[in-house]
Amino acid sequence: MAGAAATPCGRLHAVQARIARAVAEAGRDPAAVRLLAVSKTFGAAVVGGLAACGQREFGENYVQEALEKQAVLRDVSLVWHFIGPIQSNKTRAIAEHFSWAHSVDRLKIAERLSAQRPAGLPPLQVCIEVNVSGEASKGGVSLAELPALAEAVAKLSGLQLRGLMAIPAPTPDVVEQRVAFRQVREQFDALRARGYALDTLSMGMSGDLEAAILEGATIVRVGTALFGERTKNA
């Protein structure tokens, strides 16, 4: 069993089992939570190996690295999500080559993504990143500034606002994990109550996906548990 768990398919099945247990504990629909494989720093061959096990959605943090993988894997039907900090000089590549962007945290970036989204593609699916823990080292809009940004982003024709994304400060305490995720969910619920058609809460990673699912996550972003420890500077 240990050998099987060390294979790409074994690791994928182990993560899927964790998600299934958390979904069951939360009393939620098993189809309500999607797994996003975070493949930054891992090459196209590794991504292709996990895709061969049935994984279809991949999250990338670095534009150039992602474009290289997309070129190699262009004949494989995959959905690419951009989840890293978005720089102004990278918005065109993101708008042209990704289906999702999870880390929108400034109106200027949203406007550029919208304007640069090719007319032949459906709107770019976006989440607003919320800095729920107030960490200066992380991106994300403050909870106080979120409503105004959501209102502006929702009006951009090249984008479809789907929900919120968050990376709370890491802690091994499950109670503290849940408190942070609950704050994000409450903001999500407040926006929905104001009439926004949101359906996505992108939150939870390898170390806290269970807490995120218990608090309503619909996408969990998992890297280490699927691919192992990163060998490059991430």
C-alpha cells in the first residue's frame, strides 16, 4: 500500500479520499468540492502524469513556467487556473491562456484582464483574493475594501466574478483554521445576499483542506500532498 500511495495516482486517490471524508463530515454534496492541483515548479511530465490519473484542473503561480507546460500539454484537455500574484505586465498572457484567475485584488488588474481577454473566448472566470489574516507579506484585498472591489469587477464584460479566494496565515490549530475560513465564507454570503451570483470559494491547501471544506470551500488548492515537497524555490 505504501508503494501505491507514492505513485501519482496513489497520491491523487489519497487526497480525493481526504476531500470525501471532509465533505461527508460537513454533510455536503460530494460534487460540491473540486480539487485544483497546484503544479508550480513541477514540469510538464509530472503534470501529464497526474492528468493520466484523471486530474483535469491545474493551478499555476508563474506565468512563463505555465505557458511552457501548456505548450507541451496542448493536446491534453486541461483547465488552467492562475493562482499567483498578478503583475500588470503579465495580465495579457493570463487573459489569453488561462480559464481562471483566483488572485484578483486590485481594480487596475481586473480592468486589464477584462480588456485583454480575447473576444473569441468566454469571459475569464475570476475570484477576488481576500487578505483575511491581514498579512503585509500577502496579496489580497482587505475585508473592508472587498464590497467596492466586487461591485467594480462584476461590471467588467471580459470577466465573470465567481467568488473569493483566500490564503489565511498558516496554523496547525484546526479551530483557528476554521475561524479564518469562516470569515471568508461570511463575506461570500454577504455578497450573495446583495445579489451577486457567486458560487466559488477557493480556499484550503494540503495542510488545512478539511477545515476549509467544513467552512464551505468549493475549490481546494493542493500541491504538496499531490506532488511532494518542492525542490525549487517556490
